[in-house]
Amino acid sequence: MKVAKFGGTSLASAEQIRKVCSIVTADPERRLIVVSAPGKRFKDDIKVTDMLIKCAKKFLETGCAEEELIEIASRYQDIANDLGVKADMGSIVEADLRKRLSGNIENNDKFMDSMKAAGEDNSAKLVAAYLKEKGYDAGYINPRDAGMILSDEYGNARVLPESYGKLKNLRDRHGIMIFPGFFGYSKSGEVVTFPRGGSDITGSILAAAINADMYENFTDVDSVFAANPNIVDNPAAIPELTYREMRELSYAGFSVLHEETLEPVYRTGIPVCIKNTNNPDSPGTKILTDREAKNGPVVGIASDKGFCSIFISKYMMNREIGFGRKLLHILEDEGVSYEHTPSGIDNISIILRENQLDGPAEKRILNRIKDELDVDDVLIEHNLALIMIVGEGMMRTVGIAARATDALSKASVNIEIINQGASEVSIMFGVNGDDSIKAVKALYGEFFK
Ligand code: ASP
């Protein structure tokens, strides 16, 4: 049995949904199908999830969102009409949205999640109706009945361990099951969503729960590429990756899979295959525990902007027991998460995402570090980009770091930070954000041309 997840662009129109259904019905193993909300039909289109967020915000601000509600219902109605579905999807979606809007709005986040979940929920109902009308044994699965139980962190939920025991019973059901992605229910029965793009996570949890033979993730690209195609022209396709390689690449800007997707399948060793709904015959990219070292020591180059570095120095820091703990305690206390901590004898840098330091937080944290730790110097550097070269074979190959630094130097990119060793599968370079494109191009040229 396979779990197949289809992303937003695969559900965006009748034409796309027909492709989804022919992919699903072409393989009898594809029985547990996870769907996203309808996504963009063309470049400047609006995703249904974004329409739902707009509708919910308008309702919270003004107490009415009639126009937005009708627009969303029509989007589903249009798809259903084009598909020739007899079920009156427009009215079904309209009634569903009215019910959600009439819910409790006291907790805005809770209300928002209930609205956001409508995208996937109605998408699953539409696909199930279409397949059923075509004569297939198919049905919609309600995540509450199936046991998708999540933490009550609205918009940022995590699966609770007891879900797995319940969801595994889906194995015993008959026919094609259409499961809405992106949301589940808290223990107290409230709708809770994963972070944006979280239908990938739903698919991974289900694949682990039913011990699937494979988790197929259908999107709109033929494979994972060795670098961002918006930066490098025609980057090489990656046929196989390990979970660890994919994790590092998706952490640093590869948006093919949601960053949190792999954990459930990684723990159970279920292979993942990323495929294209628009070109299902292309082999795609497989993500496995081990891969054959066919494609060289470096498999991919990722980059992400928006980091900053807090640099702290104190003479004789190395002798001060507890300095690191106290420093990290300040961050914990301020609710700030950090990414890396390269250190020297008398200094340490904390690299973190700079969107956490909005408003007065930056000043407060720097002052606390200065006062509470009695340091000689603390300064912050903004606009940092992290570039990662990733590959399992790298650590056993002599000269990779030398080649990378040489390529960056030839491109006149100043390396501000290097971090190698903590991860066995990546080398990280911190560079000025303005140099990140130049850096990725230089590294791609070195390792892939
Ligand atoms: N529809 C949700 C979003 O746009 C979740 C998903 O597509 O995975 O974020």
C-alpha cells in the first residue's frame, strides 16, 4: 500500500484533478491519498488557503466576509462544473464556510485554523465525489474519525504519538481513501493546522502509521534539483538522496518538501518518491536511508537568507564554566530559537533567523547579554545568508572544503563563517546576503560542471 500526496497545483483545476485521478487509479497500491487545497492555476493566481486567510481576517475585522466567502465557494463550484461532478459543491462549501464563520472567534488563532482547514477538507470531498461518480470505490476520510490527533499549537501543530496507533487502522479499510492534508484535531476536539505547506507532513505521518511501502509526493517539478532553478540555469536533477541530505537541503531553502516532512518516514525507513503530476512517467527523486554514491560527493547546494549573527567576546571565556548555558538561557527566556553557535577561545557567535528580533527584542537581548554575562563586546550583524553544500560522501573525500573556498574566493565572495564537522553531510558557509546568488553559482560551477 502506498500513500500518495498531491500538492496545491495538482488540485488547482478540473484538468489537474483529472490527472490526479488517473495517476491514483493507474496503480492499485495507491490507496491512501492526501490532498492539498486548490493552489495557483497561473503565476499570479491566489491559493485557496490564502483566500481563506483573507476571508477570516476580514470577518474578524468587520464581522462580515460575504464577498470573500462566495468567491471561495465559486472556485470549488467552477472546478466541480468542469469536472462534471453532480454534487452541488458550491453549496456544500458555502454551508461549510458559514458554519466555520459562526464558530467562536474569541481565540483568533483557533478561528483562523478552522478556516484554513476548509481548503483541504473541501478539496478531499470534491476529489472523493469525482472518483465515486466515476464508479470507483473511493471515499472521503475525516481526520478526526481516523485519529489524526495533534498538539494544540494553532498554526504550528505537531502530531501526538497516540495518533499512530489509531491511524494504522486505515490499512484495513477498503477502496481509495481521500484524506485532507494540513490539519487534524486537538485532544479537546478543535481543528488545528500544521505550519503552511503542511500537507506534506500529513502524508508522511500516514505513511509511517500504516507502514506504507512508499510515500509518493506529487508536485509540479520533475525532481529535486541540485540547486535552485531560479538561481542556476537548468540545474542537474537528483535521482536519489538520503533522508539526511534532503533534511539539510530543505532546511536551507529547498522548498520541494516542507522542512518537517521527513521525520515520521525517516524513523520508520519508508522510502519517499517526489514525482510530477504533470509528468508522472519521469522517475522523480527517491529519498532513502542509503543511496548508491553515483552522483559525486556533493549532491546539492542550498541557500537561505534572513539570518543574523550575534558576536560575543569576553577575555578568558574558555575558563568560565556555565557561560554557554547562561547565554542560551537568555535566548530560551526570550523565546528565541538559534541555528548555529560557532565558537573560539574567547568568543562565540549565535546565528539565528532575524525575523525573531523584530521590534524591541534585539535591543533587549543584546542588553541582557551585556549586563547578565558581563561580556567585553556584543555586536550583531544582519543580512547574513547561509549556503550549504550537502552530500553523504563529502566527509570521506579529501579537498571538498578547499574546492568550495577556492570557488568562493574566485567569485570574490567573502566567507564570514564556516561550519563543518557538526553535521556529517554538509558544510555551511555564512556570507553577506547580497552575495548569496553569486556564491551558489560559484559553488554549482565548481561541483557540477
Ligand atoms: N494549503 C496549505 C498551504 O497552502 C497546506 C499545503 O498546501 O500543504 O499552506
